[in-house]
Amino acid sequence: MSWSWLPISSLVTRSALSKPVTRLYPFERRTPYARTRGHILFKVDNCNFCTICAHKCPTDAIVANKKDKTWAIDYSLCILCGNCVEDCREGCITLSNDPHPPMLAKEIWSVRKDYEAPPPPESPKVVLPGKDSHPS
């Protein structure tokens, strides 16, 4: 009779009864380290659209237009070098410690200063038959 299954069964038993070695990712997230580079944040209220950030970006991920007052970043091109953060005179660009969520496609985030969002569409008015309504 062979006892070759004994080492494997003890290993399986130990693994089943102990805590997992790795994190259970979606439920347990690692806290970022102190100097982790997460993603670029932009505050449009402080920006004067001087376009220095676009000129300092080595990958041309940032596009700024002073005339139209627009600012855009292509997160798939950004290498998180921090040049735009260091050279921004107004302090409207910051580097977050939180990681950017995974991208499934090319993602470009654009902002326009004078843009007002259109009002939400109104819901259609429904007239219920009652005392005040007349059948036609």
C-alpha cells in the first residue's frame, strides 16, 4: 500500500483551515503607500488656461485651449510624471494618491469653464380621467 497521498492531504487540510495568504481583492483593498501616484485631478474654477501644463507634458496627454477655455487629459497617454502639477501656477492640477479605476477603452476627460449643463428633460405630464377632464 502506497502512502504517497499523505503529504498532499496534510497540505490541503492546512490550507483549508488557515487564513488565505493573499488579499481578497474586491473586498479588501490595499491602502496606497505615502508617495503613490494615482491620477491627475483638475479644478476648472482656479484655472486661467495659460497652457503651461500642456507644453510641459512629455506625452502630450494634456490639451488646453485658452480661447475656448477648455482643458482635456487623455488618461491612456498620461505617465503620471507630475510635470503639470509642479509647473501649474494657479495650483489647479493635483496628483491624487488614489489609483485611477481600470480603463476598458481610451478615456479622455475634458472640461470647459463657461459650460453650463443643460437642464434635465421634463417628465411628460399625464392627465388622468377624473372630474376636471373631458372625454374626447
